[in-house]
Amino acid sequence: MERILVINGPNLNRLGTREPSIYGDDTLASLEQRLTHFGEINNMKVECRQSNHEGILLDWIQEAESKFGGIVLNAGAFTHYSYAIRDAIASVNIPVIEVHISNIHAREEFRHHSVIAPVVAGQIAGLGFKGYELAVLALLDSFS
Ligand code: DHK
């Protein structure tokens, strides 16, 4: 069975209470439940993790190469400036799809630029939680 790792980065543990007009009212727990269920009905194992710490995200990306077929990554604000996360993605031989709940291109200028965009398989932004499911589907498609 294919395995996909979903990684949420800094401040995404605050979904549900954090700026609901931008990120919605639903919690990280409900997102993770939804993705786990989505994996089950699509015959794959989706594992979800969240951390506020850059080094932990780096470890998970590196380790995923030997355990997962692909990664769905919302790196939060690290998206905009972490060359370390960019290099970790570039170093692994599995596809990574970048997801943002909000449309980063329609927000503050500093969010328009993603330093990880050049090394990911694709980017989904602005579609809310649905974007994670679409990323999982895109990975599943890439396996066949
Ligand atoms: C989440 C964050 O935490 C922000 O720092 C990004 C992203 C946008 C999102 O839309 O999911 O700028």
C-alpha cells in the first residue's frame, strides 16, 4: 500500500483559532482526520505530522525518502525564507507537493515568494483544506 506523509509546519497547530477569516474554523485535528479517512477510501496510508521547529521538519523530509512515496508539505512561513527546507526537499528522491490553505499570491508581498517552489513537484494554494486532498490525489496519480 502506498504511504504518503503530510507535514504541517509552524503555527498550523493553531488552525481553528488562528485568523479564522483566512484559515477557516476547522482544527488541525479535523484536517488530519479528514486526510487519514481520505487515504483509507483511496487505498493508501496517509500519515500526518505537525511541528513548529525547522530542524524537525528537515529530519522528517530526509527520513521520508525511505518510508513514503511522497510528501504533502505546508511549511507555513518557512515557505518564504527557509533555504534549509528547500535544500532538504531537493535532496530527496520522492515528490513533494507544496500546499497553502490561503492564496499566498493574494496576500502580503512577503508571502508571494516561495523559496521551495522551484524544487517541488507542484504548488496548490488558496483552496483551503481541499488543497491537501488534491495534493494526495496528485501523488497517488504519480505513482501509477
Ligand atoms: C500558512 C502559513 O502559516 C503562512 O505563514 C503562509 C500558509 C501561508 C497557508 O496559507 O497555509 O504564508
